[in-house]
Amino acid sequence: MKTAVEFAMVCIVCLVSAAARADDPTDDKSRLQGVWALSSGETNGRKLGEVLRKKGLSDLRIKFSGDLMTMTGFGTPDYTYQFTLQPMDQPKGMRLVTVETHGKAPKGSILHCIYEMKGEELRLCLPSDSTVERPKKFEAPSGSRLSLLVLNRQTDNDNSRSEPADAR
């Protein structure tokens, strides 16, 4: 009887610690680190590739380094945000605080986003500005003022400058 109780306690401890690791914000934060390239997306109900191509852009990348997220490829200087993860939210949340957007948004503006990581793919759904509420789903329908980005992790060996899949 004592052995069965001890075994049950060990199982409970293992399950609790595994669940804690699954929702550990430092785990997601470490998995995010590095460069991610846009593979597809949507903004306000339109394919993101079309929107970028009309502006002469096609190489959107996001770099996570420490607690900073830097977006490049807008044809302007980079946009930089400080990010904080909210992995206990459903869907998981990300809070972005503007560090530098070269006049697009005031420093300190806050964007509430959602994110999902599956293997080497990252999905981000983010509002166009701080007046838009946190997205509830990974969608960016017309009139929503949301953008849905699907990004793939870039490795040190990947020197290609891939064009977004939906821009082809």
C-alpha cells in the first residue's frame, strides 16, 4: 500500500512539473529567439504578399533577441518592440511595447497580440495600432485592422531571401 501511494505521488509530481514546463514563459521565449521570415499572411482581409508587393516590399523578417522584437523589410528603418509573453492566455498572448517605429507609433504604445508556435513555424496575429483590441482568433478579416503573419524560422545556413509564398 505504501509503495502504491509513493508511486502515485511521484506520478503527480511528474505531471505537475511537466505541465509547468509546457507553460513556462522562458521556454517559449527561448524558442522564439532568432530570425523568422514571412511565408504567408493576411492583413485586413487581403493577402499580405499582395499588399507588400504593391509597396515594392517582399522580405519581411522578425528577429527576437532577448526581450526585443525587431521587424525588418518595410522599406523603412526597422521597427523595434519590447515583448512580454503571456503563455497562460488562450490563445497565448504577446504584449508589444513600442521602442522605435520611426513615427508610426508613439514610443511606449502597447499592442496586444496572440501567438502560436508549431515546430519551426510561428503564427502572430497583431493589431494595426494600440486602439485595436487583442485578437481572439488567428484571423485578419476585412475591417478588423488585424494582420496575421505566418513565419518560418531561419537557420544560420539559410542565406536565401525567400519571397512570401502568397506573393508568388
